[in-house]
Amino acid sequence: MTGEMVISVAERAIMIILLVSGPLLLIALVSGLAVSIFQATTSIQEQTLAFVPKIVAVLVGLVFFGPWMLSQVISYARDIFENLTRYIG
């Protein structure tokens, strides 16, 4: 395995991580922003109000994006194992 191959595998791993975590992070960002705006307009400063909607939103996002995220990770792992058997065998 060459250094070029290792860098290519690491680069693809970083891209998969960003691609898979992106939708959930975006959902958490949007729901947190909405809750913050709601808290600012109503002057409600409850600490748990900031976390519970974000957790629920991320869990709902995980239900919707979970199969796609899992398929991306499985595809990457399959490529890794195929390349590994190519260089070992």
C-alpha cells in the first residue's frame, strides 16, 4: 500500500464523516436557533428548554437520515475491505 493510497483513504474517510454528520448538525443548528429566538422573544430563560427540542429534532432527523447514513458508512467500509483483500491476497 502506497502513501498515496493511505492519503486517499483518509481523505475519503473525512469526507464520509462530514457528509454523514452534516444533516444532523444542521438540524441541531436550526432547532437551537429557533429555540433561542423563541426564548428571546418570550423572555423565557429555562435551561432545559434549550436542550429538549434539539434532542427531539436530532432523534427525528436520525430516523429520517439514519438509513442513508448507514448505507454511506457501509459502502465506505466495503470499499476499504475490498481494497484490503486486493493488497493482501
